[in-house]
Amino acid sequence: TPTMQAVQQPSPALQRACARAKCYAPVSRTQAEHFLHAQPVGTFVIRPSSTPSCLALSQYRGGGGGGVFHARILTIERDDVLLGFAVTNGASEVFGTLDELLKRVQFDVKLVEP
């Protein structure tokens, strides 16, 4: 049987930022994968991560071996103040909002909102 990893409870500042993001869904990795497999290629959701201080972007990349791609999004906070977001792919740029990150970071497959 599959095991579920615990999803960290986001800080109040992160909860507010996620509530403003159009593409955030409070779902698990498994739930995101199930939802995305019924969507067009490129469709994505931002969701909680099992890694503390992180969110995850899950994107459907097609059935031909692509499946669902997951990227970790680091949340940068200090004293319960959300300072920004960064994709943990080696880039050092920090974005003020999730929407800004989604507009400016280049992914292998174009992002399509659900």
C-alpha cells in the first residue's frame, strides 16, 4: 500500500500568499498526480510540500514517459514575514509572489493553468 508523507502546515504569511495565488490547491502529491493525469499537457498546480518551508509545483507532461513533473519552491521567511519564493533548480532569483515566479521562470513545458 502507498504511504502518504505528512504535509507541513504553512505559516500564516504563507497561507495568505497561497490564498492570493490562482493556481494553489491544498492537495497531496498523490492527489495532484491523479488530478493532473486528466488534464491537458502543461497543466499545473502549486501545492504544499512534504519538505518544510517549501511548496511544490506539479505539472502534467504527457503520458509518453513524461508523467507528472514536480519542482520544489522554496519559501523565504523571516520572523513570520514572507520575503519571497525561489525555485530550487540552481537559480538564485527570488520572486515576491507565486504569480511572478510562474511568469518569469522557464520550465521545459509551457505552464497551462487548470
